[in-house]
Amino acid sequence: MMPSFVQSLWTALWQDAPLVQAPFFLIGIASLMLWPGDLLIPRDQKRRWSLFTQIILGITLYLVVVTPHRSGFSNMFRIDTMTQAFQLICTVATLATVVLSKKLLDLMNEHTVEFYTLLLFTLSGMLLLCGATDLVTLYFSIELMALPIYVLVGYFRDQERGIEAGVKYFLLGAFSSGIMIYGISLLYGATGGTTTNFEGLSTALVAAMDARGTMVTLGVLMVLVGMAFKVAVVPFHMWTPDVYDGAPTPITAFMASAPKAAAIFAFAKVFGVAFHNIPNVWTFGMEYMAAASMILGNVAALRQQSMKRMLAYSSIAHVGYMMLAILSNDPNLSIRSFSGVQSLWLYIFAYLFMNFGAFAIITFLQGKGEGERIDDFRGLSQRNPWLAFAMMLFLLSLAGIPPLIGFFSKFILFKMALERGFVVLTVIAVLTSAVSAYYYLGVINQMYFRSSTGKDSLKMDRMTGVLVSVCALMVLLGVSASGWLIDIVDKIKL
Amino acid sequence: MTSVILIPLIPLLGFLINGLMGHRLSRGLSQVIACSTIASSFVLSLIWFTRVLASPDHRIDLVVGEWMSVGNLQIPFGFVIDALSSVMLLVITGIGLLIHIYSVGYMHHEKGTARYFAYLNLFVFFMTLLVMSSSLPFLFVGWEGVGLCSYLLIGYYFETEEAPQAGLKAFLYNRVGDVGVLIGMMTLFLIFGTLTIGDLLQQVSQLRPETHFGLITFATLMLFIGCTGKSAQIPLYLWLPDAMAGPTPVSALIHAATMVTSGIYLICRLAPLFVLTPITLHLIAWIGVATALFAATMALFQRDIKKVLAYSTVSQLGFMFLGLGVTGFSAGFFHVFTHAWFKALLFLGAGSVIVALHHEQDLFKMGGLREKLPITFYTMLIGALCLMGFPGTSGFASKDEILYLTYLHSPTLWGFGVLAAICTAFYTARLMVLVFAGKPRDLKIFDHAHESPKWITIPLILLSLGALLAVMFGWPESFGGHNTIAVWLHSAITYGQTAEQEAHTLIPTLAWTLALISTVLSLLSAGIAWKLYSKGLSWEEGFERKCSRTYQILREKYFVDQGVMALIINPFFFLGKVFWKLGDVIIIDGIGVNLPGALTRVMGDLGSHLQTGRVRNYTLLSVLGLLGLLMLLLVARI
């Protein structure tokens, strides 16, 4: 009896193993890098891990692409084109972070194997999170994703701000995880302990709503709060400015893109599939949260002096826009009629390039001992015209000015929201993006119309140059490829 | 095959080099770069010209990629090389090259010529783009671009008072026309759902004349308004005479040979569309002949040598539109071709005179320069004969073909056209006589005059050869020729569609009679002008005394500029002031901008103040947020 059960379990696991080949490859390699890998590299050669990690991430990209499409692990995990698309964004963002970090770590003399392995571990969490189709897998992937980031935020141990940010992030993250797991258990109880699977919940919750309405409502709201914490939606955004500001700049760029992409995709899946049939419980609250995020994020960004804090607030606003996609998600529609998750992907795809471009420039200036304050951008156009021009492109694109890619993604998102009847929200979104132009243009004003006082011209290093150029080209030419991009996105189905 | 892209791209490269690094390059190097880029474009244009000649249907369509794809609007990044565009390309790059070379000599004493050559290269880039583009939006890019370059080059002498003003004026008049083009384009998109010229004309050929008649008429009218802006026709012609504030080679290239003819090019390009709308064609013919006559009378008593030529250009452009209006598309376009040669020649000759006299442009201070400037005189004489329509010259061939077609259409129109031709002969003869014949009127200027350097004379000689030989390509059938160019242009004008053009009956005797009448009258008027002015200024001074009112009206160009100033510009200034004081300062700045700005700032401060940095506050706020969500839900339920 027993051996046959073990055998069938083993067979099932072995059959499903290809689904998780990329995350498990990452976990395995990262573990090996810690031991015995690190012993083989002399103390003053730790920078080599950077290149090695880049190669590993390249292989991961390949593994993600070749993963077969199906469900597995008793329907707790599923890979489809949409999942792959988000996994690719996470992997590319991680790769960009590694490239971006090298210069800074060189400068601080802080290359350690831990930095890179933590990045790989968190990436494995994201890849799992993208594929999660069960509240349990969702929860543990979120934790796997979040824990290494807490450490990465406080990575520079001699910088108090970083440590403070890391601890703060950890405390609030743990708090929100608590709320979320409580919500999950309530839902599990409400269904009579039958299922935590998304598909299962979508039918089970409708039935449970009649019998145990309060329990379901409370559970759904608690999951909403937990997810809102992870993606930083008002009023659960409070950690964002402090953490973004305190973290090392490449990690800030990382947090604004990769974990956000994974978490918001999971967010869309939970609410688009599991809670899809009980919209009355959550849409109302989510609308308010989206509106509050757009307004508060953009308005608070107006008064910031620090570039990173400004971008932190602006990322809150951008998440507010992305909430529009979650609200108007209808998995049965294609992008030609603008389905939520697809325009969400497009939005994050565009955001990835603008975000990384901007942060690459901030990191570069920080490497020169300046660059965190908006004042430091004064007269950048005289010191390095190309850098200033690229920064202008990123900022204008973030503000959603045509013909840059940011305009395109925003336009599709807003159009879809309008078609779904969210008129008031879309009006708020458009108005707040007009407000956002003010602070983005403020930086451009500093770069172009103020003169720098006695600072020499800046020379770009190769890494920054390549990263900034690639991002700038994408931002500039992305719209020319819009037809092609839409074709791709159209193939992505939930 | 894709070497066609290089035709615009090489001048663009020249612009980038001269524009970005011009101040670091030596003077000679920047000039070599500018001239060689145009020369290579010219060679490429020649190659493509022969290729088009060899290709079976005389048209090569190239789609390089997609420029924009939004909804059902597809705009390809495509080029079309056919008879129309390849001839235009040859004119742009060929005459452009000569003018670039001429500029080396003309701009000899100027500082910062890199900027000048950069703009000139940029102009060639946009102009070639305009004529090669296979879709209207792309054509519009070139259309706007040449306007920009024209603005930059008119205002080239930015230290002077009138040049920047004139540039601004040109730009504004063109903007008015551009709005027309945009509206026309949108209307066409509304009707046909495409803006690619080939697809558009194919749909046009399958259209029954009465479908969409109103909309199509509206679209063509709007497009024609754009053409009146760019090609300086009534009512938007006022900018062209002022544009003479720019350097003379610029006047020759942009404001005589190429840019101002782009309106005619546009109408020829869309000829099958215009054929459907007799109303627009009538309007074009009448506006054309009115402009031709009106501008020719204004040229009669101008004292500035360049102003005479400027009004003459406006008038000749009017002739071209007259040709288009009577469905003589290839005749009109042939006049573009011949006019490009002889008018560029006349402008460059005038430039040579101006240089020789150390920047003196007043006709009344010249005189007797024939011995001093022999090459300039003989080359300009060829140009002048062409302009007058002396039998056998290219100007005769193209202008009298237009007049003949006009007569078939409406004898009244023909009458006005001949009147304009008579005026043309008069002012041309007056100009030549005042500059070259008689006794010098200002000895100080005369004594310092000298023939221009080779940089200037060689382009003049080449241009005069071109002006002479241009006639070979298109001796009209009505005068017993083969008119090779018209036959060839026909394929481009119908755009390969089978739609039948209006056939023109050939009556050689009528053609010869008409030509005889207009030529004899023109030569008579030229002879009178010669007689009157060879004795000096006494006749014109006498005329001024006797008929002071008529003279004043003609000299002051019918007071149109002053009228526009009083009736349009000043009221707008006044209105602007009112809006600025009331609308801008009080309503928009005060209530519209500062109030929301202040509100947002207060809210921003509030948001920042919530950010205490304490974890316990954040947690509290989160719990409050959860409770708030529950409250919301309860409120919503009730």
C-alpha cells in the first residue's frame, strides 16, 4: 500500500517537474553558489559573480521560454503564455538590476556572493508567484519573493538609512502577510474546508456567500489588503517612500519593477479568477483605492526633493493606474477589445524600460557622488547632453506624453477602462497624469534651463551607456512597433 | 533597390555634420560636405531616373517599412518614383547642386556659413521627402519641413530688422495653408479610409462621379488652400515678396525653383481626384489667372531688383495653376520644369549683379553694366527671353501651351492670361534695360563694379544652358512637336489608373494663331519698355507725376499689405491684449492655474506629513484602511 502511494506521488511530481524548471534551477544554482561556489573565488575577485549571475539569468530566460504549457501539482501551479510573459519581465528586470548594480558595488567595494544569490532566490519566488493558481502557492511564493528583498534593502550594513528601511519593510511586510494568511484561512473555512484553488474558489465562494457572507467578505478584504500592501496601493503604501529612498538605488529600481510585476499579476489573477464571481465584495473598495493611489501618489510627488522619493510616489500613482486594469479585467476578451491583464502586461512592459532607464541614470550620478536630489540634475544637459536627453525621454514617457511608449500603454489602459464604464476613475486618471507632468517637467527644467555651477562634463561608462541606450530606444521607438506589440500581446491569454 | 532612401538621407547627413559640428569644421570643409552630399543625391536621382525610364509602367513603388499603425490608419514608410517625382528630384538636386556651388561664391564674405549650408541641406532633405513620399501624411512631413527651412533661411540675416519679420510672416501664412492641407487630408481619410496615394487614387478611379461629390469637393478645396499658402497664390501670396530678405541663392532655390512649386506638385500628384471636382478646378483656374495678372502688374514699377523677380515668380506660379485648372496637368507641370531653370537663372544673375555692386539692389542706381558684367548679362538675357516667352525658348513652349489649353477652355481666361503675359514682357524688359543698358546712373557704384568670380559665373552658364535645352523635352504637340515629357508625365499623372483624362483637341492653326497674338503683343510691350527706359528714368518719373495715383497703387501693391495690417493683424493684436489681460492674467493664471496649484500643494504637504517614518503609525494607518474598506462596503450595502 505505502510503496505504491509513494511511487505514484513520485511519478506525479516527476511529471510536473518541467513546469517549475526555471525557479528550481535558480534555487539550485544559488545554493551551489553559496556553497561550495563561494569558496572557489578569492576574496578580491568576488566581482566575477556579476558576470556569472548574468549568464545564469540568460539560461533562466531560455528555461522560462521552453517551459511547457499546462497545469500541474494538483492544479496548484500553471504555466501559460500570460504567465510566461510576466515571468520574462521579472527575469529581464533582474538581469538589468545585476547589470546596474555592478558599478555601485565596485565603488562601495561590496561585492559578495550573497547579493547575487539573494537576487536569484527572490526571482525564483517571482517565477513561482506568476504561475500560482492556488492561494497556498500564492502565499508561499510571495514570502519566498519578499524575504530576500528585506535583506537586499538593508544590504549596505554601514548605512543606517538602508538598515532602517529594511527593518521597516520587514515589519510591515510581516504584518501584511499576517493579514493575508488570516484572510486565506477565513476563505478556506468559508468554503467548508474544500478548496483554496482559484478555479475552485470562483464557484465555491458564490455558494459560500449565501451561507457565510461575513466570513467571505472579511476574507476577501483581508486578501485585498495583503495584496495591496505588496504592490503599494494607498492606504497601504506607507512603506514605499521610506523603503525606496533607503534601499540601494539598483534595488529600488528592482523593487519598482520585478516584484511589482509579479505581485500585480498575481493580484489580477486572484481577483480576476478566484473572486471574479463575487465582484460586489471588492470592486467598490478597489475603485476607491485606485483613485486614492492616483491622487495621493501624484500629489505627494510634487513636493519631493529627492529623486528616489519622487519616483517612489510616482510608482504608487502608476500602480493606481494598473488597478484600472485589474478592475476591468475580463479574461474572455482579447486585447483588440482591450482585456485587463493584457493591457496590464503592456503597461508594465513599458514601465520596465522607463523605470530602469531613469534609475540607471540616477545610479550613475550617484556613482559620481551626486544625483539623489533633484537639484543635482541641474544643468545636466551641458554636462552630458545624451544622458540629459535620455532622462528627458524617460520622464516624458512616465508622464505619458506622445509619441513615447508610456503614452501608448497609458492610452490603451485608459481606453479599456472607459469601455468598461469606469468613467469617473478614468477622468481622475487623466487629470492626475496631467498633474504628474508637473513634477516630471520640473526635473527636465532643472536639466535644461538651469546651469550647473562649476561641474565638469560627465563621461558615461559602458554598462550605463548600453543600458540607458537600450531603454531610450525602446521608449522612443516602442510606438513604431505598436502594431507588432499588440499582435504579441494578443497572443498572450490567461 | 533601397538606394532610393539615400537620396534624402545623404543631405540629411550633410545637415547633421554641418549643423552639429559646423563650428568646428573649416569653412572649406563644410562647403565641400554640403556640395558633395547634394552631388551624390543628384547622381542617385539620375540613376533612378534612368531606372524609371526603363521600368515597364514608369513607376517604382517601394515600401521600406511601417511608419505608423493606429487602428485602421496604416501609414507606410514608402516612396514612389515615377515621372513626376523623378523629374522633381532631378530639378531639386540638379538646380540645388548648382545653387550650392553658387552659394560658395555668394556667401564668400559672410560669417558662419556652416549654418547656412546646414539649412540648405536640410531643405533638400525635406523637399526630396516631399516629392518621393507615397503617402499623404509622409508628404506632409516634407511639406512642413520645407516650410521650416524656408523660415530659417529667410531669417538667415537675423541681425537685420526685416529678415526675421519676413521669416515669421512666411511661416504664419504657410501655417494658414497647412491647416487646409490637414483638413483636406482628414476628409480624404474619412471618405476613402486610406492616405496612401496609390490606394487612394485606385479607389478614385473606381468611383462614380456623383458619389461623395460634396465631400470630395470640400477636400480638394481645402488642399488647394494649402497650395495657395505654399505656392503664394491669392489670397496667401503676401509672404513671398518679403521672403526676398533671405540670401539670393535661397530665393532662387526655395522661392523660385522648388518649394513654391510643391503646391502644383501636390495637385498633379492627386490629379485624378481633382478631375472629379469641376468646381475646384474652375476656382484654381480663376485664382491662377488672377494671381498671374495681379502680380505681374505689381512687378511693373518695383525698384528692388529682387522684388521684381519675386512678383514675377508669383505671377508665373499663377500661370502654372491656370494650366492645372484647365486640366492641362502636364502643361502646368512642364512650366514648373522650365520655370525652375530660367527663374533660378534670373535670380542667380540678379545675385551676381548684387554682389558686383556690393549689395546694391535698387534698379534706379544701376545701368550700363553690360560691359562690366558680360557673362552675367548674356546669361540673364537668355533667362529674360525665356520669361518673356520669346519664340523658340522653353518659356514660350510651356507658357503658350498653357494659354492654348486655356483658350479651349474659356476665351475670357485666355484674355486675362495674355494680358498677364504682356505685363511680364514689359517688366522683364524694364529690368534688363535698367540694369544693363543706358548710362550708369550712379558712377560711384558703377566704377567699383566687377564681374563675379567663377563660383558664380559657372553655375550661371550651366543654368542658361539648361534653360535653353529644357525646350527639347516638351515642344508642344499643338505646335507640331512630340512633347515627350507630357506623354511620359501622363502615366504619372493618372497614377497608372485607367481613368480617362479630358482629351485636348489639337488644332494646330488655332494654336499658332493664339501664340502669334500673344507673342506679338508681348514683344511689342517689351519693345515699348525698351524704348521708354533706354533713355533713362525720365519716362517713369514723368508717369509718376502725371498719373501719380495709378503709379502709387502699383508701387504700393494695391495697398494689400496695409489693408491686412489694419483689418486683420491690428484687431487681433487688440483682441489678444484683451484676452491676455482678462483671460490669461485673471481667469487662467489666477483661477485656472494658481488655485489648483495651491490646492495640490496643500494636499501634497498633507500627504508628506502623514509620512512620519514611524512603523507604528504606518501599521495603524493600515488597520484603519482595512476598517475603512469594511465601512465602505457597509455604506454601499445600505
